[in-house]
Amino acid sequence: MNLREYMGSIGTKSILQISKLEKSYLGNNGDGQRTLPVLNDINLEVGEGEFLTVIGPSGCGKTTLLNIIAGLEGYDSGDVVLTGHSVPSSGQDIVMIFQEDALFPWLNVQENVEFGLKQRHVSKEVRKKTAEQYIKMVGLTSFAGSFLHQLSGGMKQRVAIARGLALNPRILLMDEPFGALDAKNRDILQRQIQEIHGQTKKTIIFVTHDVREAVCLGDRVVLLTHTPTRIKRQFVIDRPRPRRSEDPALRGLTNAVLRDLKEEGDFGESEPENITE
Amino acid sequence: MEKANQKTSQSKNSRQKIRVNITDLIDTVIFLAVIIVAWQTIFWLKFYPAFLFPSPSTTLNTFVRLIQTGILPVAIYTTGYRLVAGFALVMILGIAVGVVMVKFKRFGRTMASFSLGLQAFPSIAWVPFAILIIGLNDYGILFVIVMSSAFSVMLSTYSGFRNIPPIYMKAARNMGARRFSLLLGVMFPAAMPSLMTGIRQAWSFSWHALIGAEILMASVGLGAILYFGSEFVRMDQIMASMITIFVIGLVVDKLLFFRLEQRVRSKWGLAS
């Protein structure tokens, strides 16, 4: 399937439209203030239930883009529209899972997952049931009463995913959520997030700087350029799931994305020997 | 499997804990015995006349008599009441001003450096000021307590709130936390480890200040017993009151503040 056909297929069930998005920061380059353009004319449409991965050279404004979609940061011009509402309208429609450890160490696993529901004044029983359901989905039922320091890095990110899912957001944003994990845990979580996506049909926008991860997880990969960031190219990954990042069938696509990323002067996380294949 | 490992390590820990507590207890008993024997020996050697240096048994007798006559229970009650009232004031004022300091940054910065000086200021030095401005009464004593330790709570609130990792606030806002739920559900618990340190320090400062103020300002209370003991050369009473002060300090710190702090620290997985 090429990109045009693919975009045609999501056309009617589009959930997020970003058009002509511009954003710049005030920076200091030694001789006074000046504006540093970060996002330059970003146009992106995301379909309902789509698993979209975003990749780009480091420091290219991937996180800024996610923050804007989440309503955590403002923008200069353009439109970010969540089927009808202009972002930021309500934060809870869009929930973000962070790269850093953003779970609350004073709460146990169960209480962490319930936190967002508590903010919405959901009743105690419903809160408990919902939390249990998502803790089960990420396979941590026996750790519901544990505190965070008793969990490994991979388990913590699974709690973070459960905490995000429990709010039943329309879009789940993930900012390099597996970036700090070791290879084994990353593998497990890559499989698990695909299962969860299959079960919940959530729209996921997943930022990563690992090309293999982007290709392995995404229905579509959006490749960003250096700052000022534009969309360089998009790839449709039309392969059956569940996929594994070492799957040879993905190698061709991975190399195609890598070649384009290399033009931006960044090799991503993947080892260089993958490029020469 | 991970769960099973966790369980066995937990039960092993609790068994070890009990054993440690028993050896701790034995050590404490031996330590106390040595002190009492040394005390008795010094008494026998007659360095001082008996009325100036009473034996452990005389002190114990006085202790019992002070309890029977109701002098000691009333003193403990009065001192305890002042401590609770004073410490409650310290907490309320300290946390309130600390939050205001976080909210208004310039005030916070100025107040922080100013109160570092006040924190080191000897609480006893407030007594003459309190006597003249407020008078020789409980309010004067409360004033001395507040001036001695509100700054500890204030500064630890201030630094605790300022050092909250921004990611917690970002995540909480993203999940819909606003205003009060953000303050009570995220900021306070996130600042808790720092706050607990300040609270425990404030308790210790309050206790020092209270006994000091009672010696100079009160007619009832553990501090007052010390004062009258020295006026009427009743060393046995002084000793009995000192031991009571020591025990109360130890019990409150060990059973209340130490435990509270440990609970916070173990939740967070901080080294204890």
C-alpha cells in the first residue's frame, strides 16, 4: 500500500489534524536574544486507532510536537484539531507517557493507576475495577500493592502505560517510553504495546529515536528533519502483527528509513552495521 | 517467580528485624545498668554531700512521691499540652508561610536567607522579649516555641516544594489534576521526604525551647520543677524531672517522628 492509498483509507476516521504548525523558542546565542524555529510547517493527519511512530534526529523537536499535541505547550501558528476541538481543550482526551520516570513514588502501583481517575471524581469501586483491569493488561496484577522502588525499569514503564490507558484517552502519546530500557525489556514491551494496541484499538503516537523500533511498532512512520523541523517523509509499514524488531522482513524498510535519517546526519539508535546491509 | 522471591526476602527481613530488636533491648538494659552502677558508685565515694548528689534509690523514691502527690502528672500534662499546642502552631505557621514563599518567589528568596539566621538564633534569647511583650504566661511560652522552630518547617516546606521534579507536575496536569488536588495530591506528598526532615528537626527545637522557656517563665511544668529544684536545692526533684524530660523526648522521637519518617522513606525506597 502506498502513502496516498493509506491516507485515503484513514480519511474518514481522522482523529487529529495538524496543519501549518509553527513553533519557535526564544534562545540566546551569545549576542542577545533571537528566535530559534523548532517546528516549521508541520502538516499531519492521524487516523482513529492508528499506531503512528515519529522518528527524527536528536534535538529535532519531536518532544515539542508531542507536548503541543498534549496541550502541555503552546504554539505560534497553525492548527491542531482533535476532531472538532482545538488543542489544548481538555488534557485528559490526550494522555502522555513520558520517557522519564513520571510515576509517583508516594503511591503504590494500584494508586498510581487510579490517580487520573481520582482527578475525574470516578467512584472508588469503578476506580479500583478499572485500575485492576489495566494492571492485568500489562501483566502486573501480583504487583498492584508494590511501591515503585520495588519494580524494574521495564515494570515501571508498564505501570505508566496502565496509568495512561486507565483514563481511556482518545490518543495515547508516548515520548521515547522504552528509551531507557535494556534490550530484553524493550523487546518485551514492544511486543506488549502491540498487543495492547490490538486489544484497545487506541490511537497511539509514539516518538522514538530508534529506527528499528519505529518500523517494528508503527502502522506508519513519520520521519522528521533537523530543526527547523519539517516532515521529511512518511513510510507505510504494511506488515502483519505482532512484529519483532529483529524480523528480517522489516530489514528493507528499516534500511530505507535509516538512509533518509542518515541524510539528516543522525544514525539513530541502531548499530551502524545495519546500514551497510 | 519475582513475586515469590520478594515474599521470602520480606519474611526473612521481618525475622531479622525481631532478632535485632531483642539484641537492641539487651544492649539498652546493659547500658542502663552500667549507668546506674556508676551513679551508685559515685554516691558511695561521697564526692558530694548526699543532698547534692542523691543515690538512685533516693531519686526513685522522690520520683514515686512526685507521682503520688500529683505534682509530676500535672507537670507532665501541662508541659505536654504546651508542646502539642506549640507544635501545632509551628506546623500551621511554618507550612503556610512556606507555601506563600513558594508562591511569591522574591518574598521566598528574601525570607529564606533571613530565616536561616533566625533558625540558628538561640530560642532562649527570645525569652526576655516574650516576657516583656506578652508576659509570664502560656502565650509567652508558645511564642518562644514558635520562634524556635517554625523556621525549620518553613524552610523545609519551601525547599521541598521547590525541588519537586517538574515531570511530576507535568504528568499530574496531563492527567487532569488542578489547584487543590495538585497541591494536596501531588505537591505535598512529593515534598514529604524534605518536609519530614524539617518536621522532625522542628519537634526537637520545640522541645528544647519549651523546657528552656518553662525554667524561666512557668510556675507549673517539667521546666518549672527544675527551676524550683535549684531554688530549694532539691537535687532529687531535679533528677526526677530530668529523667522524665529525657524519657518523653526519647519516646516521642522514637515512637512518633522516627516512625513517620521511616514510613515515608520506605515508601519512596530511600535508604534508611
